[in-house]
Amino acid sequence: NVAVTVTDNAGNATTQGDTTNATVDNQAPTVTDGNIAISGGTGTGGAYKTGDTVTATWNNTLAGDNNTDTLTGVTFDLSAFGGGSAVAGVNNNGVWTATHTITAGSLDATSRNVAVTVTDNAGNSTTQGDTTNATVDNQAPTVTDGNIAISGGSGIGGAYKAGDIITATWDNTLTGDNNTDTLTGVTFDLSAFGGGSAVAGVNNGGVWTVTHTVTAGSLDATGRNVAVTVTDNAGNVTTTSDTTNATVDNRAPTVTDGNIAISGGTGTGGAYKTGDTVTATWDNTLAGDNNTDTLAGVTFDLSAFGGGSAVAGVNNNGVWTATHTVTAGSLDATGRNVAVTVTDNAGNATTQGDTTNATVDNRAPTVTDGNIAISGGSGIGGAYKAGDIITATWDNTLTGDNNTDTLTGVTFDLSAFGGGSAVAGVNNGGVWTVTHTVTAGSLDATGRNVAVTVTDNAGNVTTTSDTTNATVDNRAPTVTDGNIAISGGTGAGGAYKAGDTVTATWDNTLAGDNNTDTLAGVTFDLSAFGGGSAVAATNNNGVWTATHTITAGSLDATGRNAAVTVTDNAGNSTTQGDTTNAVVDNQAPTVTDGNIAISGGTGTGGAYKTGDTVTATWNNTLAGDNNTDTLAGVTVDFSQFGGGSAVAATNNNGVWTATHTITAG
């Protein structure tokens, strides 16, 4: 209580106490730094970051500040951590506690402390701050979609395919997200691309970058993005994904050798030769490789066959086909195959070769005109005529066409000479030869040549003609008996006798044999008439004539004929005899003086006088002149005896007799 003492001016004093019975407390609570604690910082170095719960405690137990006074309130000032300035503490056996969960904000500071205010039951209060000097950072890094980028997709439409290198970047420069806080880490989640989920970025002037090479796998998806996780020095984390929505396809098409095929080789043993069409196929049907992914293209490498290295295939219900026609070139090789490259809709490509190991030979044999020769023409100017043997050769020796490839056949076309069109040649040391005998026919032409066809072991064929331009004439002149005539026989019955001129003619006019070919010569064989065997004829408007005058000789025969030999401008000859069967007799009868006798002269000394009969005889008996030829007549010339000059004699067993009676005169 309080006591009042009153003193008057005389010094008298009176003291009186009240009876309020008031309570007096001037002892403030004891609050010491050492008994204040904070906890809950999970950030780097114990920093308090967004999401952490700050737990502040004040120990008032026997082991703490141990205020025995009754306390009416304990509050915590958590404003340094973004909390309230007077957060009521909760007592638990003398330990007072308050909490605050840090939310995202703009705090980023050090030396942050909590203050505790303790009030006793008298209203005395003590405020004490701790000296933890904590770090508080509730400012998470800024990471925006617009500053995240990915690149490197080389597939169709920018798709990421196997082999591509994905480059993911986050721009934290002044023109980017521009986080001024210290960052302790930036990671990229590339799992959507088959990469790691927390790939550490590398900082270069504020631009953070990672790369990842897409390897072959089973990914084939759209809407793929990268996520960037940025951690500051307090441990605050921000994760942001970009919205590129990329396509990722690391699943390459399946292409197997067993589903690739080639066909079209028509050469020997299935070889591909000039002119063949190589048909290459790849089976992607259900029974084949059966790729379910969309394919952007299929190409075939036909370069081993002389074709393109990327020939576009054509799809027909899952079977892809490309063709190439083998053209002449310098290819001659075995072990040739086609390769198929299949590209899917992302650009992944698989290349697979087949193992057919085909033979390709587009090198046709070399056959040149200069190494082809023909010989054997014996006609005029080297013409080939009936009976000639044509020898055709092709020189394939070292000094000739010198084909080093194996040849399976060489044929000669001799049809221009009346021979076969494919006569097999015979090889002798590299020189191939055939022969053909020209037989009589209807050929009569110039500019005739032989063609050589050479086939190699793949079936390539080269045909070359020579340029000899030979003349071939196997058409002998026409000479018929009916157009041959002889005349001039003045003997009995038209017989040809000494002194007669035999005229032989052959009619080659339009009304005759009418040979249109140019004739080199016409000769007559007049030997049956005692003339030459090859008497040159003279042409007069198509009528050829030769003559021979019969001289006395020993000929006396029947069935005699002239023969005509006609030769054309190629040298073909025809000899034809006529069938006149003439009589030729140039043998005059033998009459000798010794076998002639006259008798009958009765005059003196045997003189013939008037009245005598002159008897003239010629002895043709075996003992006389003995002419074996048939005699048509014997006459006696009696003109010197005054008689006739041709008195017919009478034959009596070979003795011919005529008489004349001398009359006066």
C-alpha cells in the first residue's frame, strides 16, 4: 500500500497508509539471445528459401531464461522472414514456439533474425532479438518459356531423329530472364528426347546450354519439350518447360536383306547385260519388313549396275520398286548388289544392301570394220560369182580388236552372198573364220558386205558390217538352144562342106534370151565344123554372130553342132550347144590317075577315030581308090573326045564306067 504523510506549517505531521493492497512488479522478463533459436532453413548453407518453415523458439525452462514470473504473452517478430511482426508463441513446457512458412516473394537478404517479446503478468515486457544472422531468399529464379530454345532437328519438318544433336539453351542475359541473383545450378530435362532428366547446363555469358545426341531407339512421338530447372544460391528452384512441342523419332526404319530382290538379268547365267532392265524391289508388306511408321521416301542405289545412286522407288501396296535399263558402258564385274535407303517421316534413314552378288556386264564386244575381211572373189574386178568360195574373217588378236572378255560365240551373216545369216565362226589363235561357196542363183548386186555378230560370256552382242561393198553375181547368163542358129551349109541336104562359111548366131534380143545383165563376152565353139573352140562373136543389136569357113580336111560326120559360151560382167559363164545336128564333110573323094582308064581306040596306034566308042572307067574298089564315103555321083568329062563334059558314070561293084561314041567332026 501507499502511506501519506502530511506536515503543517508548524511542523506537525500525520502519516496515514491506504488499504489498496496494490501489487508492484518492476522486474521485466529475462529474455536472452542464447535462448532464442530459429530452424528450418533447407537452402544452401542453411538459407531460408521459399517453402521452408521457419521455426522460432524461446527457451524459458529451468535450463533457459527461467522466468518465474507469470507471463501473459510471448510474441515473435518474423517479419525479417516475410512473416508477421507479432506472431503469438505457443508454450510447451516452458519452450515457446512460433512458425512461418516462407512463400515466394522478393526477399533476398542476409543477417536476418527473429525478435521475441515477452510480457509478464504486470505488463512488463522484454524484447530480444537473436543473432543467428540467417539468410532469407524467397525470390525464386525467373525462367520463362520464351527464353528457352531447342535446335538441331534435321529431320523432316524439323523433327529430331537419330544422329541429331539437340542443343537446348536458356537465356539469362539482360535481354533474357536476367536473374540478378547468384545461380548455383541450371539443369535441363532432355528425357523427352531420350536424354538425361537433369543434364547440367554450361554458362556462356548468361546463356546456359546443353547438348544431347539422339541415338537410335524406340521413340516416335510429338509434343516433346525440354524443361529447365534453375536453382539460386539459396536453393530456390524454378522449373519451366518450353512449348516447342517438337517431334522426336529415333526409331529408324527396318530394312532387311531378305526383303530386297533384284531381277531382269537375261544374260548368260542370269548376268545383267546391255539392254536388260534391272528391277529392284523392297517388300514392306505384312509379310516383309512391315514398317508401321509413315515413310517419307525409299530410294535405291543402282550405281553398281550403272544406274543412279538414289533412284526413287514407287510404292505399290507396300512393295517399293525402282528400275534401271543397263546401257552400254565399261562395266564387267561380279558381286554387284543394290542398296535400299528408307527414310521415315522424321527423316531417320536406314540403308541396307542385298547380297545377290549379281554379275553385270554392259561392255559389249568391240568389233570394228577394219578387222573384218572377205576374200575369194575370182570374177571380173574381184566380183564373187557362182563357184567362188568366200572366206570371211574377224581378227580378235592383239593387233586386232583384242577383246579380253570371254566370247561365247561369233557368227557371220553371209546372206548378202547367198549364204546363212548366222554361220558359226571357227577360232584359230584369235582369228575367227567362215567359208561359203557361192552357188548359182538370182543374185546380181553391188555394195554387198558381211556382218559379224560377237557375243560375250554375259550375252552382250555387237554386230558390225564390213564396208568392202563387194559385187556378188551368182546369176549365170541365160542361153537356150532355141536362140542359137547355124547356117551356110551348101552341101547335099544342107551339109557343110569344104568352102562353105558356117554362120553361128545367138539371139539375146527381147525376143530371144534377153539377158539384161552386162555381158563381158560371147564365144562360139565351132570346132565341130573344123573351126576354133572359142571364136569371139560380134554383137549387132543383141544378135551375136561368129563365122568359120570350112577348109578341106578329114571331117565327115553328122550330128555336128555349135556351142555358145556367154560370160557376164562378173565372170559367170553359161555354155549351151544347139541341136541342129548338122552334117559336116570337108573330105573330098580320092580320085587318082592310076585308077582312071580309057579304052576303045581302034585307029592307028590306038587312036580314037570316028565310030569308036570311048569307054572311061574309074576304079573305086578296094584295089582302086577305095573311097569309103557314100558317093552321090561320078561324072566323066568327054569333052576332049567330042563328048559331054559331065557324062554320068555307072557303078558296077566299085568300078564306075561311062562311054562316048566318037562322031565325025
